[in-house]
Amino acid sequence: MERADYAILGAGAIGSVLGAHLARAGHAVALLARGERAAQIERDGVVIRGLAGFKVPVPVVRDPATLGGARVLIVATKTPGTAAALAALRHASFDTAFSIQNGPGKNEILAQAFGAARVLGALADTSAELLAGGEVLFTRNVNVVLGELPSDTSERTRRIAHEIDAAGVRCVQSGEVLSREWSKFCAWTGLMAVSVTTRLPTWRFLSDPDSALVIVRLVRETARLAQALGIAITDESVLPVASITRDSDADAVAAVTALGARYRATAPDHRMSSLQDIDNGRPLEVHETLGYAAAKAAELRLDLPLLRTLYPLVAALGPARRARGP
């Protein structure tokens, strides 16, 4: 394919949701995929279930060298191997690129590949699961957030956000996207660590006061790191991160368990993507996320004891599960 409106690197759950909705809305989409996933899409199209139900053909690009470029590149792969995947696309022309991956290091990697001027900040408070047969279960459609880095809006963020939102995946622009990214990351560190250690559906571990307290303490530690880096945190996240840093343990735990009640009512089948990864024998996004935070804390001589303890434990879970089998 010479040039697309949207090129999406990664045809997993969220990449497929975005690609399918944009293609159905009439945009020229290229899904960069390989192996069995590429074969599934070539054979059956992208099949969406859950919050939306439809099937749409989407062009697949197996060889990155054949893609000439796109107006917008969306990086939707898991974080391991991102730099190598982007290196295979350095020949292509992209007007704008953004990543909806977990972890704050994603923008740095994109800037190294394509130049900082082309890179937007982004985060996805949106959830889906790639099922064994190739269908995608779309479970949460809250918001994709876009913005200029470190803070601003622009005509290009307005246009891209409008196109994605009009296609059916909720999307907004924000003038404080770096703050929003880090606030999501603060919440994600707690949710991810507890999800893979308990192996429970999201609403169950959120609803338990003991696991909620672990989440609260991880959120607070990661928020200390953000603040040490000069990044303001906000309540505009899946958890009210700023309030959790100020509130008593009891009030903070109540905020987490209240979220558990909402998930139970609205998304009872939701499982964190990291739990999906570990259950399916895929590598965990641990070194690029928890490891990134631990390394930054060490550089700043900032003591984050719970993160320092849980990072190697969570890192060991993936290999241990793959060695043991299902």
C-alpha cells in the first residue's frame, strides 16, 4: 500500500477496534500484522463483538517495507520490541504519529524514530480482548485522549480526535496530555501489578479492600515519581489519582472499591490486558512500564519500596507461567 489515512501498527485487540471502526467510517486503513493474526484478518476481516457488533474488511500489511506512509501512524502493539518495529518503518512518511501503549517511555521511542515534531501524546481508556477465534470483544469505550506534547491542542489533534470519535471510538483532545498520560500510568501500575498477581477479573480485585490498599500504595508511589519529574497529576484517569495521593487510606480504598462496583455493573467480563497476556503465554509489558518507573526512581534517588519489590516479582510471573503451561 502506497499511503493510507491511518496506519495501525499492531492488530491486537485495541488496534483492531480502531482499525475496524475507522475502516467502516470510510478511511483508508492499513493494519500492520503478521502470522496467524494477519491470516485471520485477510480471511475473515476484522470481527467486533461486545459494545459494537460488525465485520469489516481491512487491508493487511505483512511487510512494513511495502507501506509508503500514512497521514497518521497509531502504535498499538505491546511495548516489548517497539523500537525494532518502528525501525522497520523509518523509510515511510508519516505526518503524525502517536502511541496508545502503556508506559511513559513510548513518546521518547516515537520521537527517536520520526522526530518530536510529528509525535502526539496519547492514552487509551478503552478496553478489548482478542479472542482465540480471532474475534475482538470490545468491552469499554471511555476515551482515547490526544494532545500536543507536553501540553497544548492544535488543529491536527482536533481533526484526528474528531475522526476517531465520529467513527465510533470515543476520542477527545486535551491541552494537558502529558499530565493525563502520567495520571493513567499511576493508576495502571497498581491495576496491572494486582491483576497479574491475583489473576482475577478486574471488578473482583478492585472490590477487595486488601488488594485495593495495595493499588492505593502503588498509585501513591508512582505519583511521587511523576511529581519528582515535574509532572502534575490529575483525577482525570480511571482512578482519581490526585485525590488518592491526598486522601486517607480509608477514603482512597473506598474510591478503588467504588470503581470495582462500576466495573461489575458495566464490564463484568473485563480483564486487564496484562492478565490476558500472561494467560495466553505472551510476554508481559513489565520492563518497559514498571521497570521504566523503577529506573527513573533510581536515577532520582527516590525510594519507592513497594514498586521496587513488586517489579521483579511481576517480571518473574511471565516466564514462570510459560514454563508451567496452562
